[in-house]
Amino acid sequence: MKILFAASEAAPFFKTGGLGDVAYALPKELVKQGVDIRVVLPYYSTMPEKYKADIEEVLHFRVQVGWKSMYCGIKSLKLDGVTYYFIDNQAYFNRPSLYGQMDDAERFGFFSLAICEMMEKIDFIPDVVHVNDWHTAMVPVLLVDKYHWIEAYQGIRKVITIHNIRFQGVYDPSILTSIFGTGMNIYHEAGVKYYENVNFMKGGINFSDVVTTVSPSYANEIQTQEFGEGLEGTLQYNSWKIKGIINGIDYDVNDPETDPKLEYHFSADDLTGKAKNKAALQERLGLEVNPDIPLITSVGRLTDQKGYQLVQEKTEELLNSRDVQVAILGTGEAEYENSFRYFAAKYPDRFAAVIDFDISLAQQMYAGADLFLMPSAFEPCGLSQMISLRYGTLPIVHETGGLKDTVVPYNAYTGEGTGFTFMDFSGYALLGTIYRALDVYENQPKAWAVMVREAMSRDFSWEEPAKDYLDVYRSLVNE
Ligand code: ADP
């Protein structure tokens, strides 16, 4: 089975969020399960030096982007058993950030065209092309509409995974000729037309054989007006080919027994290291070092999606009503960054805000806390709550998408559960849930210990999800 996995980012080379984690860990697991899966990425100039040394030049050719003939270099690297191809063009990928450039349509349009042309040139014709999110969503469209005349490509099946339906890649229809050179024959409702624009994601959904999303709950949610971001109609129409497969987390990287980013290691059987990590974290963040004060952490993009408006709304009420510490690590919208800086200045020994992207500190926040806050308004899957569970830090989450599928709500009568959840997306519901969690922490240490052990023993590895993807591939190639 040969798979080409296309994404706009993948750890450890380039990562801005969950897609980067998935694009690294899923192929790695599939290789272990015997699949010849290769990953194709843009060659951004932010490529870390330590990988540059091992990169090989494969070949180069030119790609026609509208009327322009553009250089396209293919580089390659093998890491953890996976072959990576990097598509090089300095004009497109030597930029200060991965996304948010004026010409993103052309950058990822070029990337998509280059992927299609590369397969024949490097002589890797996969059984399935698996694309991810809007950046590569035009690949299935191009294979059907533009490259169908290449005989070797005619049997290639197409899978798209939606990691976040909010970002769709919506542009003026003129790009069909000025970038893709396809003409307008795909510009209709069952193609790429979205109101008076072209929508990359819509094209990917319509032209793929299977659409997957990163949790079963999100697969249902995106077919409703509340979560579909305008594509619910398209998704309902394609409902028969949608499947939700929960993400895993990388068990090599996120292991409390070996994580090199932690000062002290621990396991479900011996939590003394966790307590030491808590003290180290309190110290590092300038909070009062005290094992008895519950510490709530949160790591994430500081945006509305992640529900930080609720945190912003209720922080002062929480700090004024309970003996608790809160620490937030993230970057994002200025409003939240500034609010959290303000709280940190006002309550220095009880509230900490680190406005940064810091992978080491993130691990320390997952490991050293008692509770992890993730009140996302919507959450396709979410990795942070799974990492915190593995480190015995009980999540407080809004019951949506992947959060609903991975956190078992605490049941006061049976003692079951791995976290604390709320249904209503409101500050009132969030605060009430934090209070419930604190009550268990303070008054029922035994119940708490049972939950922590249960949380740490759940399986969030990639093994089962990777098998589900393999089943999807097999269903398409009749293997
Ligand atoms: P999303 O992809 O929507 O941002 P996920 O929960 O799926 O959210 O994945 C977020 C990933 O990015 C996690 O691995 C998390 O630890 C990491 N992350 C987010 N913000 C930061 C930050 N400020 N510093 C370090 N890591 C971060």
C-alpha cells in the first residue's frame, strides 16, 4: 500500500498547531504498521539547521502557475522511518510565517500543483493521496480535473482530512485560471463554487472519495449550521463518505516517565515526581510554592475558538472566591494577551501568564498542574486535553467535538470519570465546573486519586486511530 500524505506543516520541522502534530505522528505509526507512506511538505525557510544538513536534493522542474513558469525543487529526508519530500521555491516559502501572507492562494496553489506533478517525476505513484485542510484541498480537484489525462494517475484514490473547518481558503474565481490553469468547468455548486468565490476546502470535500474529520463528534457537528462554518450543506450532501477518526498523541514525545522536558519523571503508580514538577512549575512561574493550593494550567492559541473569553470573564471572580492558582501559556489575540498580562500583574503569586510559544514550558504545564483548562467553543479534536490526561492532570472542558469524545465527565455517584465537563458555553457554566472540580480536589482526595490513575491509564496512542486510517485506505483500494 503506497500513500502520499500532503500537509502544510509537520513537526518537528514546522508546527503551528495540532495539524503539525498529526502530520508527524500518524505517518510514523502507519510506517510501523507496514504502510509505504511518504509525506510532502513545503520547504519553508524556517527549516531547523539540524535537518538541513541531512537533506538530499532529488530533482527540480518547473511548474506552470497561471502564466508564470516557477522553479520547483524536490528535496528529501528520512526521519523515524518516514520519507519526507519538501517542495522548494524561495519566492513562496521564504517568509516570516507559515500562513497569513497576502498571496496564500498562490503559495498553496503552487504547492498543490507541484504535488500533482511531483508524483510522476519522482516515480512514486501512490494508491491514495491523503490531503489535509484547505492548503492541500485542491490536490483532489486537480487530479480529477487537470491531471486525469496522465494514465498512471487515474487509479489514485483521494482522502481529505478536515482538521478545522473554520479555515477554508476562499478566493476570487479568477484564481482558477490565474493560478491553477483549470478554466471554469469546476466552478459550480458540486465543485469549488462557494457563493461568488472559489473555496479550496469545498473542492476537496466534493472531489475526494472519503472525507475524514478528527473526531466522531466533530464529524456530526460540522454537518450542522452551528459548526459547519457555511459548509454544512456541502457536508450534508457528502454525508455518506464522512468518517470521524479521533487523533492520537505521540506516546514517545508525551511520556511522563521519560519526557526530557521535565525535571522529574513519574507514573500512575508513583506520583511523587508529579508533585515535584508542580513545585518546580510554581517556582518558575513566580507563584506561591505550596503543594496544597490547586494549580490550574492552560496551553493554547489565545483565541475565541479556545474559549478564552470565558476565562477572561471569570478569572477575577474565581481568584476572589477560592484559593487557587491559574497559569496560562499561549499567544494569540491581543485582547487576551493583554487581559492575562493584567491579571498576572494584579495577582502575581496566584496568576501567571506566559505570552510565548514554548514547547518545554508547555510540557511542564501539562505535567505539573492539577487541572487543565480547555473550554473551547468548538474543538475538532484537541490534543492538549489528551496530553494533560496522560500526565495525570484532569481536564476541565466544554462538551464539544473531540473534547466530548476523549474526556469522561466525573460522576459523583459512581466516582467514574477523567475530567470535568460543561454543556452550556458560558462563563457561568465554566465557573460552576471549576468549583465542582475544586470541591473534589479539596474534599475527596481518594476520588481524585482514582480519577488521576484512570486518566493516565487511558489509551490515546496512535495505534488504534492509525488502524482506522488504514481501514479507510483499504476500503478504497480493495486490498
Ligand atoms: P490547535 O491545533 O487547534 O491549536 P490542539 O490542541 O489540537 O489545538 O493542538 C495544539 C498543540 O500546540 C498542542 O501540542 C499544544 O501543546 C501546542 N501549543 C499550543 N500553544 C502553545 C504554546 N503557546 N506553546 C507551546 N505549545 C503550544
